[in-house]
Amino acid sequence: MGFIRQQEKRLAVRLLIWQYQRMNMSVPAMEALEQQAARFVEDAHRIARERGRNVMSILKEMIGDLKQKK
């Protein structure tokens, strides 16, 4: 995994923690957060390739949508 992809994953983990805390939900274990963040980053890159959008904005939207899924 490249440096930028690792940074995106770390940012996604921080955003996930913030979102869980904001929703007053218990934060999952770090391993589970990292797996979830890796999925978000992969999905964001796939969507960016298909639609030509910014990966970071897609990540923020996906993590923001977490509230509707829980």
C-alpha cells in the first residue's frame, strides 16, 4: 500500500472514530476500524475512477452516511 493510500486510511479511521463518538455509539476495536477504513478507501477510489470525483470528498460522504446505516 502506497504512502498516500496509507494516509487516506488513517484519515478514514479518525473520521470513523469521530462519527461513532458523535453518534454516542461505542467505538469498535482498532482492527475493525482499520478494516472498515480500508473498505471505505477502496470504495472511494473505485467511485472516483468511475465518476471523476475527489477521493476525500467521497470518503467524507461515505462516513457521513454511516449514521443512516446504523
